[in-house]
Amino acid sequence: MIDVSEQQDVIEELETAGILEGIRWAYSSAVTRALDYYSEDDGHDATLLGTLRYTLFRDRLDRVFHCERYAVPSGDDAADLDHLFARLSPREIDTMPRLAGLVTRNDLNNSPGWTSATYRLLLVSGDYGELHQIPWSRKSPTKQQVATQRNPEPPPPSLFDELDEGGNDWITTFTGDTELDLTTFVLANSLDPLSQRHELMLGRPRLNTDSGPAWHWLQDLLGMPPSDGSRRMVDAPLPTGTSSVPDAPVRLRRHEGQQQNKIASDTP
């Protein structure tokens, strides 16, 4: 029998359903719009850029999955589509996956989350190049709770296991019941304002109070090939200049044949 890891299972399921492509579209749109607005000459700083990117990413995820205020009951009603595509560029409209019904909003302790029938996804921001070593003990109680989920694939026992027994009792006291209603993963993202390089990763966090790894596993979503088999540019700087043309007439192209499979970070 072939042993398939949780990481392989999760990535394959979300990719097959088209959900990872929707997430990548949402993040690309958010980063592009954030950089369009960001200007050091206008007094903007990294904090503003991080908050703007987070807000736009949350908004774009709701759009691509038709959640919250972007639910489109009739599917193709002109007024609903006008709202769904508001302030998006023609290119964003043309490339936006239509994934209604696959994912719903399911926040965890007021931290924005998106849930399939199997998993919940939350957001967390980090510094560019530092996502592999996020200090979860400095994050919100919600993120710490997610990071204390039991690892479904525990590593082989080590000499340090006995020393660790009982050493983390404070975690349960601090975060409450660590058993979540759904297995919850984290979408970690970053953006360097100077180089405009950006990262987007999906993983199962690990509460690294022992100075150990910050993740049980972590998948680079931008380094994966698109589901159609074409080549994706990895971690490339985005073009500068305003990309949206909100006042221009746009011919909307209906997307058909979307696969109907089953399927929070605190602001920086």
C-alpha cells in the first residue's frame, strides 16, 4: 500500500477542485492592486502596504468563491456580475476562476476563514523570505490554537520526547480546547515593497516554542505549475502602473464547466 502524506492529500484535493488556482488568482490580484496604490513618496510605509494587501486578499478570496457580499444567487444576472467584478481590471475579470459553491466563509474567532467540506484555511502575513520561520507564539491566540493541532504524521520518537512531556501544559490553558471543529491550515503570504517579490504558501503550522520548525509541512503555491499544465512565472516582480480600468466598458465572458467538487489571519 502506498503511503500518501497529508500534504500530498491536501494539495491534490484542492488543486483538482480548482481551489488553489482561485487562491493564486486572488493573491495575484491583491498584490497588484496594493502595489498600484502604494507610494513611499506619498508617505506610505510597510505597515500600510501589509494592511492593504491583507484586506484585498480577503476581498478577492470572497469574490472568487462567491462568499459574503459577493454571493451571486442568479449566477449571471447583470447587476450581480457588475458587483462581483467591480473595480477589477479587464485582465482580472478574464482570468478570474468562477468557483461558486465549493467554499464558504467560516471565520475562526473572528479571524477570516474559508472552508470546504474538509478543511478550513486562515490567513497569516510575514516578512518576505521569513515565512518558513514564523514565530507562532507571537501571533494571536487563534493562530496559536491552530498551531497546536495534533500532527497526523508524528515524527519518530527522539531522546527529547521525555523532556518535553508536560512542558507545554500552558498552551492548553492559554488557548482553551485545541481540538478544532475542522482541520485548519494557514495561507502564509509576504510581499517585499522594493523588489515587489512576493510569496504564497499553504501549510500546517507547528507551535515552535521549542525553537524547532514552524511548520509540519509547507507548500509553495506560486512554484506549482498551473492546473492547465502551462508554465507559471515564480516569484517575479509585478508590473508597475495602474492596472484597473473601472470606467471602461467590459465585455464579460461567461465561464462554464467549473468543476463542482467538495471542498483568518488577523490583519498585520
